[in-house]
Amino acid sequence: MTVDQAGMRVERVQLGVRMEKRLVKVLKGLAEFNNETLGELLERIVLHSFDPVEGDEGESCASPHGKQALAAITELGKIYGMDFDVHATRKFEREPVDLVVDDL
């Protein structure tokens, strides 16, 4: 457990998730570009996704990425063959998972 800059206790947990391989490579590259861990990047992305754009609630959210990071994302996507975006229609194959997380 750690304490953040505002003095709040922050307890992080390990979680197992499955994500599309090329997307993970882009995320890892972006985290390196931002000089942060993959976990820090994901926390920032998720927290910003909870922050709606005023007047467009439910349709838009704030982005944690500046112009340089967005350019890096585009380049990393090309490098790792991530040829889809948020609006792409893709089906994820779901595999049975025996992992149960009760204590969250």
C-alpha cells in the first residue's frame, strides 16, 4: 500500500486480463514513451474515461493524451500492425476462465 500526493491511501492489486496482442504492444510502447509503467498508464486512461466532456456526457470523455502522445500512438500502431481503432467492429473470442476474484 502506498500514499498518493494528496495523502490518500492507494492499494493496488494484481489482476489478470486478456487483451489483443498488438494493442498491448502499443500500450507498452506508449508507457515507455511517457516514462511510466503500464499500470500507471492504464490507471490514467481508465480514470480519464470516467471524466465526461461537459454537454456530451455518455458520448465523449477526456483524453489523457497530448498531441505528441497521440502521434506516438499512431506510429506505434503502424509499427505493431494495430490496424483497428475504437470504432472498429471486432469480435473477441471468449475463453472460459477459472479465475475468481472475490476480495475486490
